[in-house]
Amino acid sequence: MKIQTARGTQVFYGQPAYIYEHILTTFQNLSQNFGFAPMATPIFESSAVFSRGLGESSDIVSKEMYSFNDRNGDSFTLRPEGTAGIARAYAADGLSQHSPFKVYYHGPMFRYERPQKGRYRQFHQLGVENIGITSYFSDLEVIDLGYQFLGDLGLAKNCVLSINSIGDEESRRQFKEKFVSYLKNYESELSEDSQKRLKINPLRIFDSKSEGDQKILEGAPRLTDSLNESSREFRDHIFNGLEKLGIPYQSASGLVRGLDYYSHEVFEFITKDLGAQGTVLAGGRYDHLVEQLGGPKASGVGFAAGIERLSLLLEDQFKEAHLDFMVIPVHQDLEMDAFALTEDLRKSGFKLFSHFSGNLSKRMKKANSQNLKAAILLGPDEFKQGKCQLKVFATGEQSEVSLKDLKVTLSKLIK
Ligand code: ATP
Ligand code: MG
């Protein structure tokens, strides 16, 4: 009996796996250039890390978590995102002594969602966090890193940076009063979810995907109008900074982001090419997360990007990194010599394909299908005389090359 993958999970092989690696190395290189250090947290954590960290009213905690009791009866959750685990480690594992605390991470995340293109139950994120610094420069640095990352992937032009200021707590408190009293007039027309949100966490209503709710929101008071002076200043610094850096942005007054812990600037890089799954990279500043998890008062700023969504955008243009050469023994007796020559060339930095079965013509076909530059053929008599045949695929030419000149000849071919 064949067994299928679980709903909303996928296997990566071939082009998608190459794209995944390409996205990751691009991200790792850039993050390190920005002074972010690699970090990995457990894939499952005590459920409280997320329920306390992300807030009970968030979509993730209220309906998307993969939680289970282990054999000891303790409740654990497969991580639905990366920030809470990093904040937990910062709070409880003695990491708060590091300043600046700038880290990047990547790996699988789990959410019980309705699977569709760009939305899975196991998906993969990469992200950065800078915890312990309140300066708006750390927000600017994080946004700039996100923008350059998309640029390095060739995707900056497909994405628009949407940014909103949700202000500090005082601003949000003032806003909430006005907002709730406006929404009370429409309470019965709101979607069921939003009626609940109105009681628990009204700001979350901005996140609603219901068209009816969005209509009602059109006439609602705007957060921007309730910002106190320091929140307005913070926002102005960010906007001025973005202009100085030449990062195009749109101010989006309805953007609040799905989690409870955000404050001041929240942002998303959105593409039109993925329909409702258009947000590829998103983040913002968060205030109480570290404290919620038992740590010191420390705010942070970070982003996370969905690797599958980035992959979908790269599908059409991506070319696999390919190999250049293959050594083929003309006779079985030279199999070990061909193998040793392959290893020797690899040690010198050449990229070689290898395949250990089939006769000469089968292996030539294989070499051709790999888009290699050339095949190096080892025949018994020539090999004894320190020579080989080089078949260059682009021209179809085959010529004799002495083994001691081989590396120089190959170098010329890959120039
Ligand atoms: P959405 O509104 O699309 O559900 P979100 O607000 O839940 O997104 P975040 O929690 O901010 O998403 O996660 C950051 C990024 O991770 C998203 O912008 C997206 O690129 C990616 N992402 C989130 N959920 C999924 C998923 N189920 N499948 C694939 N990628 C996802
Ligand atoms: Mg979601």
C-alpha cells in the first residue's frame, strides 16, 4: 500500500529543493553581512510559549496550533512561528546579556490551516530578530535587510513594502476606545469571528478576511489619528529613514499583523503574484513578548518570510547550479582510475557529475542530459600513456589531452 504525505505537507526534491537552498544561502550570507548570528530553537516547545507569547486571541493560538500531550501528560506545541521560541530563549537561557542580540533562523513551522497554493500545514520560514534595542535604527536595519534580501533574489521589483504605525500602548488604548464605539454600531453585521474579536481584541478585526467586515472598516477611525507624540516621532524617523535609504513603501493604515505583541511599525512585503497568499515577508517591533515569557523588559524587532511563497515567485526564472564535467571509463577496468581522477579534480575545485552504471554510450547520454561542458574519456591504452580524450559538448569536438595538462584545459572551458 502506498502512503501519501499528510495534508498540507510536501516533499522537496529537484528544482524546488534547489530553489529552497538558493533562498537559504542568499539569506544566510546577507544576514551574516549585517551582523546577525545564526540561531536555532527547538521545533516543539511547551504550549505556553506560544499561547502566552502570541496571545490567546491570535488566529494561530485560537485555531492553528498543532498541540499534543506527551507520554508524561505535558502539553507541547509544534512551533507555528520562530519569534516566540527565540524570545523564550532570550528570557530564560541567559542570552539577554548579549547586546546587541541579533540573530537569524530558518526551519519548519506548523499551522493547522486549509491548504492551498502558498499555504501549507508544514511550511518553512526564515527570519531575523534584534532584541534589546529600542532605537528606530534597528527597525530600519531589519527592514533594509528584508528589502536587500528580496533584491538579492531578484524579487524586490515584484513586492511592495506596506507599513503602518500601530503606535505604543497608550496610543492603542486611546484608539481602541474610539474604534470599539464605532464598531458597536455595526456589531450585528460583523462576521462571527469579528464579533468575538470585538470583545477580546478589537484590533484583530483589521485582519479579517471577510468582505463585509472590510466594508465596515472603511468608515472606521484610523490608528494613525490616535498616535501620541512619541509614536508619531518614531513613525516619522522610520519614514524618513526609508526615504533616505531609497526603499519604496506604502503607508497602509489597516495593517495590524496577526499577533498580539506588536507595537510601533509593522510591515509586510506583498506581491500581487500570489493572490490571497501575497505576503512574502512580514514583521515589526514587539514590546512585551520577552516579559510575557519571564524575561526582562526588552523590546525587539524582526521579520519572517515564507520560503515556499518566495519559491513560487522564483520558479520560472530559476536555473539550477549545474556541474561541469564527468569522467567516463571506456573500459570497466578503469572504473577505479576514473573515480580517483574525479576525486582529484574535485579537490582542485572542479564540479563533477558522477554516475557508476551503464556502458560508455549510456554514460555519454547521461552526461549530455546534465548539461555538462565536457566528458573526460579514459581509454586503457591512452591512460597508460598519461592521456585522455576530452569531448566538449558545445562544439562536439573530441581531442586528446595529456593528463598533466588536463586541469589547465578544463579551467579554460569554464571561463
Ligand atoms: P497570512 O495572512 O497569509 O496567513 P500570517 O500573517 O499568518 O500570513 P505570519 O505569521 O506573519 O503570516 O508569517 C510570516 C510569513 O510566513 C507570511 O508572510 C508567509 O509568507 C509565511 N506563512 C505564514 N503562514 C503560512 C502557511 N500556512 N504556509 C506557507 N507560508 C506561510
Ligand atoms: Mg495566517
